[in-house]
Amino acid sequence: MRQMKLFLGPQHPGMHGNASVHIYAEGDIIKRSYLLPGMLHRGFEKGMERHTWMNNIGLIPRVCVVEPDINEMAFAMGVEMLANIEVPERAHYLRMVILELARISIHLMSYGGLGGPTGLYTLMYHAHADRNRILNIFEKITGHRVYHMYIVPGGVRKDFPVGIENDIHEFLNDLESRYTEYRDLGIENPTVLARIKDNIMLPESVVWELGVTGVGMRSAVNKPYDLRKVKPYARYSEVEFDVPVYDYSDARNRVDIKLNELVQSIGIIRQCLEKMPTGPVRAKVGNGQSMRWTVPKGQVYSCVESSRGEFGYYIVSDGGTHPYRVGVRGASYPQGLLGIEKYMPGTRIDDAPLWIDTMGVCSPEIDR
Amino acid sequence: MVVNILVGLGVALFGFVLQTAMGGINRKIVARVQKRIGPKWYQEFIDIFKLFSKRSVSHGWIFDFGVIMALGGIIATAMFMPVTANIIAFEGYDNFFIFVYLLAVGMLGMAMSASGSGNPLASIGVMRALTTMLAYEVPFMIVVMTIIKLTGGTSSVSEIAAFQQIAGNNWFIIALPLGGIVAIISLMGMLGKKPFETYIAPAEIASGPMVEYGGKQLGMLFVMHEITVFIEVSLFIHLFLGGAATLGVYLLKYFLVYTALNLISSVYARFKIDQVVVFFYKWPLFMAVTQAIIAIYLGWVI
């Protein structure tokens, strides 16, 4: 049969982000595929070497557009480890609230994203409407909707505004009350199930081969490998939450894990707001202006649990005002770059956008 | 004859205006379901007129001719469509099989034009559209054959509608409940509503057959689409909902049917093309055959 070359992106309604998947199909079956990255390459890693430590806070959220806060957290943790800074207790809880709100936001976006490839746009619009409410909360806290630049080395930029806790509680209660509705509309919907159940598999052997982490790994290996549990940062050791797992990684179970994590995040935020002490929210990193800080010589790898898996920054300092070298481990790099080439072939072209969506591919963090 | 042709063209124009307005109203309704405000109800008129004012790119004469053939075929089909019991352009020629054959001319014109664009996504979309047509037509035709048998062998759409108005006869959606369900499902397939929207599938094949169109050709395809929907919904009203004695009743039935289909479509995801075929050849086909056996051989009609 004659092979057809199809382009999934960069200008395509089924593509997530600025990347292109080149597909060679015979009939409806993909025979060969590969990702063409570089559409969003702005040299983040090299750019960081040209910015001061504090300047980088404005650059790094762009590494993952939809979930920027993990970048701030991983970078700030790295600098704090290098400079041996003790973060104020309140700042830890403020950071966790921000990170978990961001997790809910990205899981909503991803769950709503299921509506794009399957045509269930009602789910997409509902999820985006709720995500918009989170962005409103972010705007009140940080002054920014998407790139917050809130988590900085030493703590957070400023304390929560008065009354924001009520907004957060109100949103969480509302979201929780509509959780069943969300499930019925999406993952329990028979027409959605027909597309995602027993489809787009991620076997355990592929997880180990590619180095997939996060939801993909937890859905396949039945182990709660979540950095918030196995290597707690901030004050995740002080809050109670479960890590949802499966031993059968089809698209349905991966989406289900995201929904279950959404519930866990609601619980974590409530605990944080309850346990949050009063006090300062930012420790001084160095003397003088923040643009003239120097960070002691050394190298460090700091990582956090993003919605797609382990997200890490490898930072090298030569003791100057700029990082000497920064390397970013994007959580979706293994499945996004290697997985598409090796494991997308064999699926139908109908399933290609769903493959990218449920595997959790964020193309900017592949480019970085 | 000239009067008949003018009335027929009037029906086609009426169908275009009605469906374009109804489409706009339904975009508003579905937008509210989706927590959006939605565009103005006359947005589709603006879109179509704007497209006709734009320059067009041609991909060869097959590409251009196919669009004209598609639009011409659909306008010809609409000219035979009865609107109410009194508004029929060609009385005696409003035969169900005329609609089936003439609709196919429009569809084939569209298929020819889209394939002529040379875009593989368009070819995949055409292939899917024709496959979907094969899937929903079999159960739908069995139900319509059952109706023709029950009405004494007439295939005239207006006579079938009149038959349902006779005292003691129910609308066929009630008289043949299984057949009614099959007809609703098939109508969703005809209109390309989810879960059967495989041949448009923006996220998969970037709107399939439409992918290479712009300007006047796209405008003509929009007009063709609106008239096609008018024909298909009207067929359903006449065959299953007892037709319409007055224009007011017709408009009410049209609005209710089209809105209900859009609301159902708004909470369903899209099947894959193989799932569409398996689905239609499973439950609707089984229900259609069962209904035919019950109605024709056992004589059980409500």
C-alpha cells in the first residue's frame, strides 16, 4: 500500500504546542512517525547563562507554558541548595498552595484537552472555564495570570492578599461538588471510553526503557513513585495525600489518575491553608540588590513532581552573578521525543492526537 | 413549469435562509451549554457573505467544477422538497428515491472536488464520509422501506406525511418506535453530528474535505451544507413526524428536531471511523430489521 505523509502540526487543531509530528501512514495505520521539535526553541538553557540569578525568574516559566510554576520551584530550590538558604516556614506552605493550584489547573487543561482530539468540546470549555477561575486567583496573588514569577530563591515574592483564602476555598468547594459531573461528561462517557479504554498502551517495559516518570509511570508500574512522597520538598511531608496508581496503562487509566490527583490536590491545599503559620515569606539570598547576588560555587540537581512527571534543573555555579550552566530535564522529553518515534507507529491516525494528549507531551519543554 | 421551477428555487432559498438562521440560533444554544456566550445568531450569514467577497484559489478544474456540481446537485434536490402540505414545487415528484439519488450527486461532487485538491487529509475525509454514508444508509433504508410498505406502497414524501395525518394513524416515530430511534441515529450520521463526525474531525484530519477550501468555493460549500441539512431534517419531519400542515408547525418541528440533535451531539465524543461502521451495522441494523419484521410480518404497529 502507498504510504501517505501527514503533518500533525505545527499548524493543526490536534497538536499540543509548537511542534510537528511527521506521520507516514498506510491507510489509517501509522507506519513511521517522528517529532520535529525546534519550533519554540529560544535557547532557554543558554539564555539562563546570560541572565543574573534573579533575572532568570522571568525567563524560566516559559520553559513549560501551561505549567510554569514548577520551573520557578525547581530553580529556586536549586539556588537555595547552592547558597544554603533556609526558606521561611510560611513560604513553604504558600509555595505548596501555588504548586497544587497549578497542578489542578494543568490537570483540568489536560482533561479538557481530551475534548479536542475526541470532539467533545463541552468538556474542554467547562474545564477551561474552571481553569480561568484558578488564573483569576493567581492574578490576585501574584499580579499575573500565566507566568507568575512568584516563587523566588529564598521564598516567595510577597504574602497572600487578605481574603484570598476565601476565594480559594470557594473555588475548591465548587470544583469538588461538580467532580462527578466532570467524570460523567468525560471519562465515564461511553463515547469517550470507546476511544480511550484499552487503547494507546504504555507497557511497563517501555516506561523503564524510555525513562517515563509521573502519571505514565504510576499508571504502568503500580508503584507510588511521586517525588512529593519519595523525596519530599517544601512541606509535602507534613500533609496527607494518596498517590493514585494502576498496573495497566491505557489512555483511560492515565486520565483517571489525573482526575484522582486533582482530588488529592484539593485536599493538600486545604491542609496547607489550615496549617500555614504566620511569619516572614522571604529570606535574603545575598547582600545588596537582587540583581547583584552571587551564588557560591557548586553544582546541584533539584527536581519537583510536575503534572507530567519528574521535572528537574541541573545548575552549576562558578560563584558569580550568573549561572555557569543550567540543564533542564523536561518531564515529557522521553515520551514526547523518543516515544513518538518508537511507539506511536502501529496506532491509527485517529488516535495520534489522543496519544500526544494522554502521554502528557508539553513541546516547549522538549525544545527548551 | 416555469412557475414550478420558480417555486422550487424559492424552496431552496427558503431552506438556505432557514437553516443558516437555525444554525446560528443553535450555535448560541450550544454555547450556553458549554459556558460560552457564543456568536450572534446571524453570524453564519456574515461568514458566508464574507467568503463570497473574497478571492479564491483554484487547484484545477476538477476542484472548481466539483464545488459547482455539489451545490447544483443539492439545490436540485431541495427544489423537490415539500415544506408544508401546500408548499410543494413539483407535486407527484417528491419521491423519496429522488432525494436519495439527487443527494448522492451533491455528495459525489463534493468528493470529486475535495479529491481534486490533492491534499491527503481531504482524501481521507472523503473516504470517511462515503464510508459513513454506507453505514447509516442501510438501517435507514430498511426503516423507510417498512414505512413505504405500511403506507400502501407510496414513496411520495408528502403522501407519507399525509398518511400520518389520517385519524387513527400515529406519526411513524410513535407507530414504529424502534424505527424512530434508528431514524434519529441515522439522521445524526447524515448531519455529521457527534459521535459520527468522523469525516470532519478537526483534531485528526484538519476538517477533512474542507481543508483546502477558501473564498468563494468555501462559501459555496457552506451554502451547500446549509441546504443539505435543510433537506435531511425536512425528510425526517415528513417521514417520521407527520409532516406539517402549516408553516408555523413546520418551523416548530424543524427547530425542535435540529436543536435536540445539537444538544445530544454536544455531550458526545467522536467515534473512530471503524467504530461508526461497526455501530451502525450492529444496533441500528438489528433494530431496523426487528422493526420491519414486527411491523410487516406480525402487523404490530402502534
